[in-house]
Amino acid sequence: MLSWEADVEVHALRERGWSISAIARHVGHDRKTVRAYLEGRRVPEQRVRREPTVAEPFLEYCRLRLAEDPHLWASTLLDELAKLGFTGSYPSLTAAIRAHGLRPHCEPCSASRGRDAALITHPAGEETQWDWLELPNPPSSWGVGANAHLLVGSLAHSGRWRAVLAESEDFPHLVEALDRVTRKLGGVSRRWRFDRMATVCSPATNTVSAAFAHVAKHYGVGVDLCPPRHGNRKGVVEKANHTAAQRWWRTVGDDTTVAAAETSLDELCDRLDGRARRRDGERTTVGALAAGEGLRAAPTAAYPAELTVVRTVSAQALVAFRGNRYSVPPGMPGAQVMLRRRLGADELRIVTAAGATVAVHHAAPDGAGAVVRDQGHVRALEARVLQAFSDARPCRAKTRRPAGEASRAEAARLRGAPATAATASARSSTSSAQRVVVDMATYAALVPAAARATSSSASAPVGGEVR
């Protein structure tokens, strides 16, 4: 907006033959603004009313989200806004974030971290890169502790990646996650690359472990290990980790189940397959490159590692496992049991800490919400519940029951107060209540007649009472 003085100056300079660009530089305004005033389309000291931009109705939401999480990716924010009705593009959103200063400043991230990096050429179908990603602060309903565990596998040539959640990073969970991710990627590459995982190699000798060697032979792949402190050697999967953490994990709600979280991650991966790429001067996508990887089909069954998890028995004689519940015999509420399942088999065994098998079930599909009960367990539980049932009147919780004479007397003694007549009476009644009473009928039944004759002349016990 120009003042009247600036407007007069603009017209005077134009009359003297100045170009619009020269006038704009002289008055410090944009050329389009100067031209609008010269043509009479703008009036000094009056702002032009304009329609709100496509991002303006969502500015407050963007401001709140970026205040909550200053490192939230704009692409992640765009995913959230699209569900709220935002129809703008990614550049329009980032322009609005910059123009309105919505992202808070982060001083540590402002430091320069640039360094040289070399690009490694990966032939099609040659390499799959693997890495565990620890996700902090998972929903408490998952019951996995301080961190959730995500195994990420990425095809080095195309950049396609998939991931699955696991309860831990031990050997059986690693094998199961490798099999699941391999099938999601569409097949097996010629080589697998890992960092120095203790479940894959011996960190001291940097050699593949004997246990994992059998897994590699089962899938027919070669194994490559990254040298120490060379995380950039598997930069494709590291970038996938970054994307999973920023675009997916940051938005997982507290009430999200494991199955729902994996579904949302698969949907994100499917969308990311549409990312544009350029190879040999031709435009393509990640999905098209992945289709040309030429991967081998995965084996029919997973490597038969045995999965073991620890669970607590509920009051209903049930244990939870991957979105389903399985029965155990009654009488074990609160006990710790181990659930064992061999990969590729549908049999689920429940074993006590002592090693005794208490139940064997056919495993239901993960996340089905099924309750698998053995009829013997059901009948035993019903019988136990009915046996413990009582129709006696419950205690009245609101009955007034003040301290009695004996309690008050003992309280007075503890306080060191002198004994009163009431206190002495209470103590006397308490002492008399504790006297020994001899029942002669019981005595006659237990003691022979000869013994009674011998003892008839004896006096009664001191302090006793005969009846």
C-alpha cells in the first residue's frame, strides 16, 4: 500500500520518463504494485480486499500442530489436512508456513551439518537393506514397554520399503519379521545387508552367526554386514526409517491398536510407491522400479524358529496373544505363563514357568479378536466358580462399631493413663473370659475308667472350672 506522497512521487517519475522497474526500485515496492497505482486500479492508503487463500482456514490447526511438534514434516501435516478437507498443494502449504512463520525456531537444528556423500549404484534385485527402528513412547495398551520395535526392509535399487511391528528384537521375532517384510516387498533379493545386529552376527568377530546362517540358507540369500560406524552404507533403509518415524509414528494415536497401526503404515508405503524418480533420463516411479527388480519368490513357509512370549493369566483364565485370547485351566489368575509357537505352524502351546504344558490351541489369525477356549477349561472354570459361590449375606460396610471396653482399656494402658474402675472391670472380664473350662464329658470319653478312679481324689486344677 502506497501513501499519497509515494503515489505523487510515482506519477511524477513516470512523467519524467522513468521505467516502472526504476520507479519500483526507487520507492521500494513491487513492479505490479507500482503499475496498479499508475493505471488507477489502486487508491493510496486503501488496502485491496482479497479472498482468503486455500490455506487460511487451516492456519490455526497448522500453528497448533507445529507448536506441539516443531519437527513435524510438512508432508505429514499435508496428510492430516487432506483428511480435514484441504485441497491445496504441498508448495502452497509450505509457502503458507513460511509466510506466517508457523514453524517455531529450533537452534540445534539450525547448525550446519553438511558433508560430502557418495552415491552407490545398486543393480536391480541385488540388495535388501534391513534395520531395526526403536519407536519411543508406544501406546500403553500394546504392553511392549518403553519402545516399540519396527523392522524395516528396503530394496536398494528402487527404494521401495515395507515394515512390520515386533514385540522384541530377539532371534525368533527377527526371523518372523524378515519373512513378513519379504512377502510384503514382493520377493527375495540376491543379498541381504544388516548392521552389526547381535542376532545376525558376532559383533566381536564381525562374522555371521551359525543360527542366522541357517536362516540365510533357507531363503537362499547372501549376507553382507556394514563395517563399524558406517551407517551410511545402508542409507536407503536409514532414509526409510526417517520417513517411518516422521510421517507415521508421530501421528499414531494413543488408542490405536497394533493391527490398525500396521494397516496405516502399509497405506503410507503404498502411497510412497508413487514417488517420482528419473533413471537414464526417463521419468518413472518407485513402484515401477520395484516391479522391475526381478525378485525371487519367497519360500512357501517361514524358517521354523520357535517364538516365545510371556503373558499373565487373567481372572477369566485367559491369556492374550496378538489380538486374540486363549484359555488355560482355572486356578491360575495372575500367574506368568509362556506362549510358544513355531513359525509356519498353527499350534500354540501354553507352558508354565516350570515347563509343564497346560494348554494347546490352534492359533487364530492375528488381530481377529477371537476368544479360543477349550471345552474342558470352560467346564472346569464353571464348576470352580459355582463351588466358590456363597449365598450368605454380605457384611454391612456402613455399620457403626465403636471401640469396645477392652480396646479402650488397652488404649489407656498404651497412653499411660491410670486405671479407672471401668478399665479394671474390662480387664477383669477379659481375664475371666480367658479362664480354662474343663468339659467332663469330653474327659470321660478320652480317659480310661481306671485312670479316672486314680485321679478322682486329686483336686481340680487351679483357676479351672468344672461342669
